[in-house]
Amino acid sequence: MIQAHNLSLIFQDGQLKLPVLQGIHLHIERGEWLALTGSNGCGKSSLIRTFNGLLMPSAGSLTAAGLDMRSPVNRKTVKERIQLVFQNPESQTIGSTPAEDIAFGLENRGIPQAEMQDRIEVLLEKVGLAQKAGDDVATLSGGERQRLAVASCLALDAEMIIFDEVTSMLDPIGRREIFSLARELWKQGTTVVWVTQRMEELSESPRIAVMEEGQLIYDGDPRTLFYTSTLPDKLGWDLPPVLGIGHLLQAQGWAIERLPLTENDLEGIL
């Protein structure tokens, strides 16, 4: 789905060249879930914007959805296949109601009016907004607006959805709802890139990529990251209680494959 080789991005500020991404090598397979993390300013938002052509790399090669991103024609196609859901979904909302918002995307794809209503109902049902179809978008909660943004991506038949720190402005219930929705879409075959700094979301991700100062410094599974790597200490991460208990169990000699990542894992152990 994504193949980046020696990817670099440099911003020009007058005579000053500012390196944003440096030598990124990253492959994301179709149907995979990748969690991308790193401190503010590490380059993760710039990286995901190269995936669908919002930013163009300064060097290296990038193939997205099987298409070479150096081609302007390919970039237009990729922008439909790879969709982003941003931290603040207001910038992605066009219609005054959820139904109108989704209809806009369907109209752009040339979907006949006769089919449109059925598709709108299916999409709203899929994201849990069937009862909100005719409501004023301004009355939706933050989590509901995020789910509407996801429905709009699905209306374009997105093959990959990139969630850019979408839970950072939500309450715990909203965070769990949008995370669960993304997980369900992934189980149904959608490729997901989940950008987050929340440890509990990382611990539920099968693959984690960590960025620092424009470079990819880790790419692997969560147990290796949290139980054998020195990165969490080096980066000053505040680990959730479940992982703290796991480190106590590790000190007592528990096998790493049994160490907990989630509360469900802990229940299984205790």
C-alpha cells in the first residue's frame, strides 16, 4: 500500500533549508494497521501528508496504492484512495447535515441519485450516526464529527484511512468510540495508519513506528517496544499502569510473550 525508500523532505525558509524528514524507509502492506508516534514536531504529520500527495518529498521514492507519487495524475487518484481524518474534523465538513456531507462526496464520484440515499443510510449506519442523518452538523459532539469524517472517507471508497491524532481533543468515551470504529474498519479490510501519542492506543496496535527528529527510530511490535527496548525510558514516556505491572512481572521472570499490553491481557494473567 505504501512503499517509501530513503524519503526526505526539506522546507525552504528563505536561504535556510529545514530538514523535516530524513531517510525514511517504510513499507505498509494492504490491510495492515500501523500506529505512528513521536513527540510534537518529530515529522509524523509531514510524513503522512506525503502518503496522499499533500506534501511532495524532496528526495527518495514513494509509491502509494501501487502508484508512483512523482506523477501528478497518480497523486489525484491516490488522494481518493488514501484519505486523512484530521484532529479537528470541522475543516472536513461541507454539508449542513451528516446526510448532505456524505452526499457531497458521492456526487463528486458520479453516484446516481437513485443509489445515493441507500448508500448514505448504509454509511451512516456503519459509523453509528443513522439517527443523526438530518441533524445540524453543528450540534454533533466531537466524536460524532470524527465519525462523520470517517463516513465521508468511506463514501470515496478509501482503501487506506489515516487518523491524525483524532482522539487528542475527545473525552474518554469519544476516544474509545472512534478507536473502536477504526479497529472495526481495519478488521473489515481497510488499511489504517493511526497517529497518536497515547500509550494505551499504542499498546493495542499490532505494529508501531516511532519517529524522532524526522527519522524513523523504531518499527516493530508493541511487546518488543515496551518490554525489551530502551526507547520508552529514553523518550520519557509515561507508561499506563498495565505496562507498569507488566514490568514488575518481567522482573519476576515472566516470559515476554505473556506480559500484558491491555487490561484484557492482565485479566487473563490474574
